[in-house]
Amino acid sequence: MIKLDSNEKLGSSQFLKRKQLWSKYRYYSLLLILFLVTGSLLLDPGSTDINNKNDVSIFSTDSTVELCPKVHPLTPKFNKSIDYILNDPLYKKQSIERLSKAVQIPTEVQDVNPDPKLNPGFYSQFITLHRFIDNTFPLIKTRLQKEVINEFGLLYTWKGTNETLKPILLMAHQDVVPVNKDSVDQWTFPPFSGHYDPNTDLLWGRGANDCKNLLIAELEAVEKLLEDGFIPERTIILSLGFDEESSGVWGASHLASFIHERYGDDSILLVVDEGAGIVEVENGLYIAPVVNSEKGYVDVTIEILGHGGHSSVPPDHTTIGVAADLITLIESSPFPSDFQLDNPLYGALTCTAEHSTSLPSDIKNIILNAGVDDKHRNQLTQYVSNNKQLRDLIRTTQSVDIISGGVKANALPESTKFLVNHRVDFHSSVRETVLEDVERARVVANRYGYGLLFEGEYLIEPTELGFIEVTYSKPLEPAPTSPSSGPVWDILAGTIQDLFNNAFIVEKANDNSNDRNNSSNSSSNNGLYVTTGVFSGNTDTKYYWSLTNHIYRFIGALFDESSLKTVHSVNENIEMKNHLSAITFVYELIVNVNESDLAY
Ligand SMILES: *[C@@H]1O[C@H](CO)[C@@H](O)[C@H](O)[C@H]1NC(C)=O
Ligand SMILES: *[C@@H]1O[C@H](CO)[C@@H](O)[C@H](O)[C@H]1NC(C)=O
Ligand SMILES: *[C@@H]1O[C@H](CO)[C@@H](O)[C@H](O)[C@H]1NC(C)=O
Ligand SMILES: *[C@@H]1O[C@H](CO)[C@@H](O)[C@H](O)[C@H]1NC(C)=O
Ligand SMILES: *[C@@H]1O[C@H](CO)[C@@H](O)[C@H](O)[C@H]1NC(C)=O
Ligand SMILES: *[C@@H]1O[C@H](CO)[C@@H](O)[C@H](O)[C@H]1NC(C)=O
Ligand SMILES: [Zn+2]
């Protein structure tokens, strides 16, 4: 965490406001990218710059190797309520009420939140939410073990009958991003009204789509299973943080270490948290890009420490000028792009390329042959790096987000400092990223005759002008990539496929098959393909790596672009259909895991 002292010039309220703006953009783009990862391929297929446009011969359409086959649906035997959850009007009415009431409790968190032990009052809304959960889910209250971790984290344990089997762990977060006071009047319905409009099937309010929906869906599914008399063989854990929207430092971090202490390393079968949903990439073609990795993160702060003095006798370059040159250098040397086939994005691209009827064949060719030779892989790198929505998923990003320096018109700025936010590429590391910044600082230090300090060591001795210091904070390596094959994946993917068949989504896919009657093989292009995907942000799962290598970020609902755009913004909303589908997914997943014969 970068702290700006009070004697520095970005006033703290201004500083916070800027941070909030950034934060809003960051999360907005995080979710939007989920859609764009697949959607933008088709929305803007012409943006490629590839030279060899006529080189389409290598990809043979009658290839027997299917890169993105349709997963076999895993249909649960125990299915008492699947139909009921999806289609019963009374259940829907009750579910609307539950989600609406949860949205009405404004569990807002800021970017920086107090220690809940020292300032529990700050979190008083979470007490209200806990009371609501207790009252709304009576079977969970009486039958599950509830533990409160670090004051407001919720850990529910539904003990299985066989303690030798690894538990499954479902995550969600109780907090929501704050509503910007300046934009309250732009909301069609007040942000904490939880208003449901039967004409559009939309439920409105902050948190309706991130993440009260998943939180309540998990509780609803478990409550229903309890009601249905389901007895799990394998323990089921719900771990519900309360500050995901800042950093998870008080919530997920404590929950994860508590769970780790209890169960140990590699003790959990499967973790599922918020993430991508099902995306309709073109008419009738759906892709479920399960997010099985995350990019890394680091904030690098670079400070130019010079000397003060009167600005009537200035040096050639003030610390602001030196910082400006360094920033220019950083921005003019972006990190290289490199598409490796283990990038989770490749799954989503492959499925789109293999099954789309509207993607141009040269682009299909490049995607589908990227694994064949470096020529095509390099073309894919070039194609993706030319696409503004996708390019950041194949490289380390850099964004200069905060700057401060100078206090007065007639005084030389003694120091100027700025922060560069990096999202670290899957094939890079925090260290490699920070060292790159150090090298850039070295160039500018040499250019202006400054010293260079990094990790307590002068790489260049300080001069009479001063020195540049490079520090970093919030380091997070890229997440380990969870498997996209094997028995655990098969349960997850098969459940998603079955959900698709059960939920309303399938009707539309079937309808569309008629429109595509004349395509070369329309039947194989319709419907849902489950694969991997990725987004450029991080979730609470970053604290859970030691518990399992099977961590998936996915919500069992159709991702609808217009609702997605409202996440972290005004008029956040969710279509109730999608909420019911998310409940069904959790219900089916729990049952399918129980019905699998996994012996560990
Ligand atoms: C539930 O299982 C029964 C028996 O296998 C089957 O007939 C029914 O279609 C299933 N319902 C759902 C919604 O899967
Ligand atoms: C859960 O799995 C166990 C072991 O396979 C089985 O005995 C039990 O019937 C299952 N429970 C339900 C409700 O299907
Ligand atoms: C689809 O194509 C077949 C023959 O190619 C034709 O008989 C049929 O009417 C078509 N269906 C639709 C809905 O256009
Ligand atoms: C297939 O559909 C397209 C667009 O709807 C149409 O232009 C084309 O003539 C059709 N082809 C055949 C063989 O029916
Ligand atoms: C369509 O694809 C399926 C399987 O992928 C294949 O069995 C079938 O023969 C194909 N049909 C046509 C008309 O090409
Ligand atoms: C628990 O599951 C394991 C693996 O399937 C099995 O070998 C063992 O017999 C089970 N124990 C009980 C008490 O059911
Ligand atoms: Zn969220």
C-alpha cells in the first residue's frame, strides 16, 4: 500500500477519489473483459494486421482432431429441485425477495478499510447481513457449523459422512463496491433498493451482480439440498469474505489461513469462486470460459529525490522533469507480447475459432494452427496484441496511476514520486517486472546524473543532485494454472454442460439452429462449449493457492453484456433468470461431486 504523507500535495481526499476512480475502472474492465475475450473476436474481427492473409491452406477443415469438443453433460441422479429452482414461480418469488433483501443491506467497503478488531463499527452492516442470513436460511443455521473469522468472515461447514474425502469449497464475498455519491441521481432505482421489475426480469442495486448474487445463490442451493434431505459424503465448506473489493486482507486472507490450519496443504478437492459466466459469442454459439488462472500484480513506486531551492535559480531539470522523462521512457517501452498456448485465453479462442460460423477463416486458421508451428503462434501473438481488449492478457501491463511532486510555485520540488501498477504476465514474475523498472530507472539516472537505490543498495551511488529510489508493494505472482482436464475438471465441465441443458439457455440455442440450417455443419456449431478463459484482475482466491491446485472462477449463469457493464457502475442489475441458473449450478455441482467415485 502506497501511503502519501499529509505534507505531500495530493490531498488525501483527492488521492482517495482518484484511487476510487481507478478502482472502478479496474473492476469494470475486469468483468467486461470476460465478455470481450470471446465476444470481441467477432465484434471486431477485421482489426488484424496479419500479412499472410491468403495463407489459409494449412488448416484443413476436415481435420479429425477436435481442439474444442463438446463436453458430455453430467446429469445428477439426485435432482429433486433442479426443475423447481429453475421454473417454479413461487420459488422465483422467494428468491427475488432473498436477493433483494441482501442487496438492500449496504455492505460497502472502501479501498482501505480499518482492522475489524479495532473498528468493528465500520462494519456494522455486515452484522445486519449475518442476521439476515440466519433468519433467511433456517436449515443452514441449525444444521451447518458457522464460524465467524476475524469478526466478519463467514465460514460454514456442512460435514460429510466420510472424513477421508477432501472437502469442496465455495467462495463468495459479502462486500460491495461503494456507490459514488456524485452518481446516485443517475440510478434508475435507488442503489440499495433491490428493486425487481417483472417486465424486464431485472433486479436492481449495488451488489446485485457482484457479488450478493453468488453469495445468496450458494446459500440458497445449500438450503434447498438440506431441505431435500441430501446427505453429502464429502464435506462442503462455504467461505465468505468481506473485503474482496479492496484486497481481501481482512476477510479472505484470514479465512484462508484458518482453513489451511484446519485442513492443511492440498486438502481441498475443488474451490469455486466468482468469475466468468456463459457467453454467447454468436447466434447460438455459447462458450463457458472457466477462469483457471490469474495474472500477477505489483505496484512499483519510483521516487526522484533531489534538493530544494529557489526556483529563480533552477537546475536544468527538476525532479518533476526527471520523473516525466522516466515516465515517458516507461510508456514508450511496453512489455513484450507473447502468446503461449498454456495461456487460458487460448481455450476460449480455440472454441470460438473451431465453432464460429462468422469468424473469418484466416483468423480461424491462425488460432487453430498456433499449436502447429511458431509461424502461426507468432501471427496469433500479433493478432491478439492488435486487439485492445485482448492484448493485456498476453503481456505484463504497466499503468502510471499516481503522481505527486512539488508544493509551491517558487520552490524546487525536493522529491517527485509516482506509482506504476503492473499486472504480471503468466510467463513472467514479480521480480522480473520490478527489475525491468529498475533498469529503466537506471537509464534515466545515468542520463541526468542521479544515483539509484533499490532494496537498500545503491546500484549507482547518490550524486550531488540526489538519487532515484525504486520500491514495490502488494506483490502477487501469477496464479498457478488449474488443470483443464482430469477428473475434477470433468465434474465441473460436465456440470456446466448439464446446467446449460437444464436452464433456459438451451431453448434459445435450439431455436437458433434453424437460422443456421444452411451452414456446412450447423449442428456441431450450436450449443455450449466449456473451456478455459482468463481476466486481468484478481479475486479472493489469491489467498487459497496452498489448499488445492483446482481453483476455478466461474458463475453458472449467462453473461449478459448489458448487465455486465453495470457492475461497479450505476444501475447495477441482474436478470433473475441468471440468478436462478446460478443457484442450480451450485446445487448440481454439489450433487455431481457426491455422485462421482473420486476416492480422494
Ligand atoms: C431427474 O431425474 C429423473 C430420473 O432420472 C428424470 O426423469 C428427470 O428428467 C430429471 N430431471 C431433471 C431436471 O434433470
Ligand atoms: C452421496 O454419495 C454417497 C456415496 O456415493 C451415496 O451413498 C449417497 O447416497 C449420496 N447422497 C445422495 C443424496 O445422493
Ligand atoms: C433446412 O434445409 C433443408 C434442406 O437442406 C430444408 O428442407 C429445410 O426446409 C430447411 N429448414 C429451414 C428451417 O430452413
Ligand atoms: C444461407 O443463408 C445465407 C444467409 O441467410 C443466404 O445468403 C444463403 O443464400 C443461404 N444458402 C443456402 C444454400 O441456402
Ligand atoms: C457434422 O459433424 C458431425 C460430428 O462432428 C459429423 O458426424 C457429421 O457427419 C457432420 N455433418 C455434415 C453434414 O458434415
Ligand atoms: C471413505 O471414502 C473412501 C474412498 O472412497 C473409502 O475407501 C472409505 O471406505 C470411505 N469410508 C467410509 C467410512 O465410508
Ligand atoms: Zn466480486
